[in-house]
Amino acid sequence: MTMQWKNGKTGYGWFSILLHWAVALLVFGLFGLGLWMVDLGYYDAWYQRAPWWHKGLGVTMLALVLVRLAWRRANPVPRPMAGHAAWEVRLSRAVHRLFYLLLLLLALTGYLMVTAAGDGLEVFDWFVIPATLSDVDGQEDLAGDLHRWLAWTTVGLAGLHAAGALKHHLLDRDATLKRMLRPGPDVT
């Protein structure tokens, strides 16, 4: 049996599935880490280490989102399920677009917050993304506030997204959720 990496007409391939769940894990992991680290005291052992992880994982998430966007352009999205109403299809497309926008804005506000004083953003001690816009009055606070609200909005939307998938699985008894767990039959 061969691995089915590409999307088909009725199902997602492994690459789309892995990207979906990797981004989901990063979103929730970064959210939890962010909530935890803002309450750390200066003398806490994780005071320096938690932001180091948050920044590196945040850049990793941005890279995966960009790969996901490129993959969507190069690889067709499976057509909607036959039993879905037109409003469900439109809502699904709007939610996915909103997810991409929120994730890109989260990365941007995180970057603006970290680089507000003119220092670059270090990524796992591998490389530094230089500061481009800095020393704007109140930049760190404004970017931080936006970052927090965007994070809460993203996690709330993800909760609604999960509830919709469960509704399709448990109430409608269709394959919406299953399509994101394993490749469909026509995937090549």
C-alpha cells in the first residue's frame, strides 16, 4: 500500500492532514505556553526559557502555515461533502480564510512585540530574524495586546471549528471529520 500524499476530489492526502494537525497542536501548545509564561516571575527558572520556546515554536507555526497556503494553491482542496448545505460550505470557506488571517496576524504581532526595542527575534539559537519596525511609541504594549486578543480569538474559533466537526460526525453522521483523520479513497 502506497502513502497517499496528495488530496483527491473527495478526501485529503497525508500531507494536508499532517499539516492540519501540526498547526492545530502548535496553536493550542503556544496558547497554553503563552498563558503560563506571562505569569512567570523574574526569578522563575522558566522566565527566560519559556519565551525562547514560544518564539521558536511561533516561527515554526508561521512556516507551517506558509507551507500550508502554498500546498493549498498547488493541491486542490477536496470538494464539499454532498450532504452539506450551501451555507455550510460558505461558512467553512470563510472560517478557513479567517484562520489563515488570524495565524498570520498572530505571527506579525508576536514579531512586532519581540522586536519593539530593536533586537532581532532569535529562533531556537539557529538564526535571528532582524527587527525592521521598532522604537514606535508603545509598540510592545500595543502588539502584545493585539497578540493576546488574536490568540483568544483563534482558540475560540478553533473550538467552534472542532464543535462543527463533531456535529458532522455525531449528529449528521457524515465523513467530514474522518476526511481529516485519514486519506480518502480517491487520493493519489
